[in-house]
Amino acid sequence: MDENMKGNFSTDEIKFIVDELESIFERRTFEDQTPYQVLIRTILSQRTRDENTDKATESLFKVYPTMEEVAEAPVEEIAQLVRQAGFYNVKAARIKEVSNILLDEYGGIVPDNIKELMKLPGVGRKTANCVLVFGFQKDAIPVDVHVHRISNRLGLVHTKEPEETEDVLREIVPQEYWLPINDLMVQFGQNICKPINPQHMECPFTDLCELYNTELE
């Protein structure tokens, strides 16, 4: 790893950031959802808002509650049920395909390792890590646009690609903080460290933030 990708944060400062986020936001968990439901929800979440993802997921599993039923459902019906998630035709076809692959090749069991998860169509590294964290409560760091943006803004990392951000975070963030970091940063990115017009006055990290202190110069 290029050492220039790392910021100059101490372990205590990184712990402070995660602890502070945990004091501001309530962690969202999916303990009542199976790994399969988490996988399908994560596929539906691509390029859409959380509230639309939740509605689409609930709509789908209300009509087709099991993997077998989803696999057998007409793709046109799946598409209508997940319409609120956007790109519904593409997502419906992918959901049906993934469900059939899981039944045919994995005995109806969602794999709990990133290598096998990423063999599934439409499942990239972020989606696979989300399944590990929220479906299996396994230590992983899903890096989406929020985590990538915030990590670079703060100066935790100096990276161009989400995969690089994940590599650096896995090295600098203590492992006991891996499980909550995605959800907390997502909420932070949605409410305070927004893509446009970040709310500096509400941010508890201005003393540490590379972006904020650069703007002051």
C-alpha cells in the first residue's frame, strides 16, 4: 500500500470519530432480516434512497417471502413490486437470477465470504461487504460514496477509488470499529457531511477535518 494514501490520524483520534458518530446517530441493524433479505435489499439499494429501498424491499418480501418464491416469480411482477427502488427492470432480473443461482449452486444458502459473494451477478465489493456486516455481523468495511467522500474530506485517507479507501481503513481503523463505521458514516453523510454544502457548523470534527481547515487557509 502507498503510505501516501494514509492520513495523519492517531488511533485515538479514529476511535474518537467513531465514538462521536455513535453518540449522534443510532445504528441501524437488520437483525430481523436473513442474509438473503439483506443481500436483496442491498441490490435494491444501488443508486437509490434508503426510504425507497425499504419500501421496495418490504413490498417484494410481503408478496414473495422466500428465496424459492422469488426465484419462481415472473420477473415482470418482481419489477412492479420493486418499482420504487428505481432501475426496477434491471434489478428485478438480477434479483431473480441471483435467487436461482443461490438455489442451484449454493443449496439456498447465502455464502458468508466475500470471494463467493462477489461471484454472484451484480454483487460488487461494497454489496458483498454489506452482506457480511448486516447479514452475518462479520467484521468488514463496506465503502460506498459516503464513506469514500467522508474519509477523504476528513483526511483519514487520500484515495481516488473506494477499493483503496477500504484497504486503508482496514489498516488504520481498529477492527472492533469495523461493524458500525459504514452505517454511522452514511448517516453522517446524509445529514451533516453532505455532498454539496456540508454543514460545518453542525460537524463535531472541524478541529480534525482536513477539508474544513484547508478552507480556512
